[in-house]
Amino acid sequence: MPYSKVVLPNAKLEEIFSCVKQPVYVVGPDFKVIYANSHAIDLVGKTKLMNKYCYEIFHDDKKQPDSCPWRRSACNLQVESSCNCQKGKVENPCRINAVSVKDSAGKMIAALHMIEVTTEVVHLAENLLQSNKELQLVNELSSILCQSLDLSQVLKNALGRLVEWSDFKSASVYMVKDGYIEMKAHKGLSADFVKKMKSILVGKELPGLAIEQKKVIISEDAQLDARTRTDLFKKERLHATLVVPVISKNKVLGALSLASENIRKFNPREIKLLETIADQVGVVMENSNLYQQTIVLSRTDNLTKLFNSRYFEEILHKQISWSKRKNKTFSLIMLDIDELKSINDLYGHDSGDVLLRKFAQTLRDNLRDSDFYARYGGDEFVVLLPESNEKMAKVVAKKLIKKVSSARIFGFDKKPLMTTSIGIAVFPKSASTVVSLVKAADIALYRAKQDGKNCVCLFEPSLLPEINFSSKRLGRIAQNADLNAIQTLVTAVDLRDKFTGVHSSEVSRLAVLLTDKLGLPTGDREKIRIAALLHDVGKIGISDKILLKPSKLSAKEYAQVKKHPELGVSILKYSKHFKKMLNIVLHHHERWDGKGYPYGLKGKKIPLLARIIAVADAYEAMTSDRPYRRAMSGKKALTQLWKFSGSQFDAELTKDFTSIIKELQKKEKSALTIERRN
């Protein structure tokens, strides 16, 4: 029963509040408690309530709060304040809601107070706050783990944030690999600890046990735990350690290990959070594994399991860049299995595949770890020999020829079953770009084939005189070739004749000078520069017997020579780089009077840039030694140009070209005079 009853007008407090489950008390005009229900007595104590001022009971400062209805009698609103309700040694944080009680005349006669114990509310609020912090951490780590495909870096960043957020001193992530687990990332560990714990057998140490048992492993003090290398933990000053296995799709991928400087237990909530984080790490590891597998598949030839041509070109780019920076040489070897088509026809393609795999294995068994080798396509393979010269490359090539020819395959009796032809190109001597280096090696390989196969050939421009290129091979060489690659062919063409070693480059120089004289756009200047360099590339398909003939050509032989513009176009059309130059190359032997070749175009129907090259080409040819005559003087060559001006050559271009040559001759004469005086 309540300790006191006060009769208020029209109110029976006991009847009203005895059944209320919430603590209730009523304060009279003198600020003393005049009524309290049983719940209020249980909360505070009867003795403490009796004849006490309410503000002495519920407020530590013993002062009337501003929220007291007696101090705010004019206010009809409900007021609220916080306090502590203490009974014995038990103290409960409370919230008090107060409202005034008035008589029929509107006069305030009491203040009704209802107490709400906030202990549970505070606990729930604290839990909610902690949950929010944990959720924020999980979201942060999720964002960090998705920032990059560099697994080591994102794990390192995530561990850094985890250590910063928690009271752990260190954290590390291990990944399973071939019966071992390897530390993939770490935070807060010394170099010595990392070195000694870098690789662990599954089942050993706490991370290995977590992975083997697929469960959380806890040590309250790793320095005293027989399952650990206690000396390392003592040196690192680490005690309590928790390891969570990282699992994705029911497969254990690794472990998340955390260690504290203190000896302590881990609560279930903490473990649950770390398991959630480990799940995130598992997803990232799984995605990383899939990405790496995709990368490997994209770089690997499915049949031989060697790298493919696309990855080879990527590595070749890097090798060239590195070699340029370091001023180093390296060699490119291109290999071809001889007569593979015949083997496919005779034994079937399955047998051919067996040979390809055996050939690939021969490369693996006989090359250095530092060498890079790949299947380039079909029956062709490539090998990069870093920091090697032509002599070293030949040694390797001859070794491979020997090993390939001695290979034996079960079920095949033919001896030798396989032979290989090899072409070598050396950077930068043979070529200096990716495409041109590959083309050079390909040309050398083709020469090795023509030399009887099962042999080695080193690329040099001078080796081309005896090569009879098929149109198919020329198309392959020119496929997506850049200027450097085509220039390799052009140089080879020029060097076939000891008299015309720089013909194409000189024609290009003169044609550019004439273009500048005419004031043509910069785009035309670049087009004619390249087209002039390439104008005779079609001669690669014409035999030396005709090109180097010292006497007059027969009608049949001349007909062969006249094909070189069209042959040049058939080579260049395979490359996207030379689309705009095709018409120039094709028509540079047309005549103003329509009697030229290949189409007999006349006058201004001949492309202007082709007419410019025709003049420059004729002048350069006349002023150079040829197998069938000595070089003319510049003056005589100009006379010849004027003789055929208006018939073979554009008269206006002849006029402008003559002024250019005379200006050049004047400068040369002046330079010679100065040299003699000096």
C-alpha cells in the first residue's frame, strides 16, 4: 500500500494509480511527495520517499529543476527531465514526465510525475550505436576491397582500416596455395615476423589450424600457446590472437588473423563481426582468382599451354622499351615446324596436335627461365632471348634444331619425326619496332625455308636477293605492318642493287622538297614522304635476274617490271597505315601523255602526288649508277626531264623541280668552295 493518501477534489489517487505498471508519484504545493504507487516505492524505497522534497530525492544537485510544474504553473504542457533513482547500491537512470493537476477552478493543486526507467533504453541505444559503427566499418571495408583488382594492395588497405578501427595491434591475411598458406598482406607486423610466418603448412600455427579445421581459432595469450611460435609473439609483444578462416562457396581460400597487445577474451559479437569481414575477403579472393584465371586463359594457347601471340606482342613491347632505356640488345627467334601440313595430311590433325605439344615441351626443356616463348600461330613459335646478340641467338637456335630433330614420340617411326626452320632478328640491328622486328624474323625464317629447311638464318637486308616471295607471303609480311616494317622491305629492295642503295629515301627527300615548293598542305607533305619511301616496294616480287640485268630488258621482262606498282599496292593494302598512299604508289609510273602504266591515265587524271614522285624518281634514277649505265650529271638529267616535259612529265612540275635542283646545286657549289678554301 502507498505510505500516504491525500484527498484531492474529484480524484481518488489510489484507485487511479494502483493498477498502473509504471512508477507514479504526486507532489503537493510544498514540493513534498504526497502519493506514490507501489512501483515507485519499489524503485526508490518507502523511507526515502516519506516526507521528502521531491527534488532532494530525484535530483543530485538537490535543486528544483526548471522543468518542475510548480515552477511552470502557467504552462499547460507536459514537461520532462532526467534523473537517477537510487535504492541501496542500485542506481537506475530514469526519465520523469510531469504534468500539473488542477481543480475545477483551474488552480494547480498537485503535480503528477511518471517515472520511465531508461537502463534498457540506454543498453539498446548503445547496441544500436555499436551496430551502426560496425555496419559503417563493413561498408568502408567493402568499398576498399572493391577499389582495385590488385589483391595485395586492397587487402593491405583493408587491414590498415581494420587495425585503425579496432584495438588490434596487427592483422594479416593468408591464402591457400599447394598445401601451404602464404601471407598475402599484413599490417602492424615487423619484417622479421613476416619473413618467418610468410609461408606455413596447412595444419601448423594458428592460421594453418583455422584453415585445416575450417573454424575460428582463438588464443587468449599466444605467448603461452603451444600451437604458436611463442618466441615470435613475445618479440612482437602480441598476446590475444584470433584467426577466422576465409571461406567462399564452401571452399577454404585462406585466413584472417588478428592479434592484440593484451591478454583477453573475445566476445561472440566481436567474433561475428570478424566472420562477416572474412566473408567479404573471401568474395574478393574468389573474384581475384577468377580474374587471374581469365588473364591466364587470355594469354595462353589452349593446345600447347604456351603463351599466345597477343601476350607475346605485349611482352615484346616491354622488352623493346626496356632495351632502349638500358641500351641493350636482345634477339627474337621465329621457329616453324617443317612439313607439319604433310604430317596432318598423312596421319591426321590429332597427330599434328601431338607434334605441336611435343615441340612446345622441347622449348620448355631447353630454354632459360629468363627467356620468353610463345606459340605465334599455326605451326610457328617465337622466342625472346633478353640481353643476347646474334652469336648467342645462333647457339640457342642450333641447339633447338638438334633437340627438335632428336625428339621421339610414341607411335611414330619416322626419323627424324620433326625438324624446324629458324629465323633470327636482333634488336636494334635488324629493326627497332615491334612490327618491324617480327617481320624481319619472319623474312629470315622464310629464307631458311628456301635454303632447305631444318636450318638457321639471321636477318640482314642483303639476304633478300635470292628470296622468291609468294603473294601469300608478301600479304602476311605486310599484314598490319607499320612504316618501320615496310621500310625494312624497302631497304631490302634498295640493297639488292649495290648501285641504288638509298634510292627510295632520296626520292622521298626530293618529292618533299617539291611539295614544299608548291605550298601543299602538311597532310600531303606527310603522305608523299611515306609514299615515296614505299613507291618501289613491289619490286620485292621481281627477281634479281631482271632487276639487275646489265643489258636491255626483253619485252617479257619489261612486262614483269611494269607489274611492280600493282604488286606494291597488293602488299600495302593489308596495312591500315597506308590506305591513303595506295593511289600514289599505284600511279607513279603513269605518263602525262597517257602512255604510262599500269592504267594509262593522262594529264591531271593522274594524282598530283603521283606526278610529283614520277619527276623525283626519274631524276634520282638518272643521277645514280645502274647495272646497264653510269650515272648522268645533274645538268644532263635536267635536260632529259625537259626533253620529256609535257609528254612523260607534268611541265609545271618539271619547271618547279628544276628550280629546286638548281638551288641545291648552287648551295653544294658554295659549300664545296668554302671547303676548298679551308
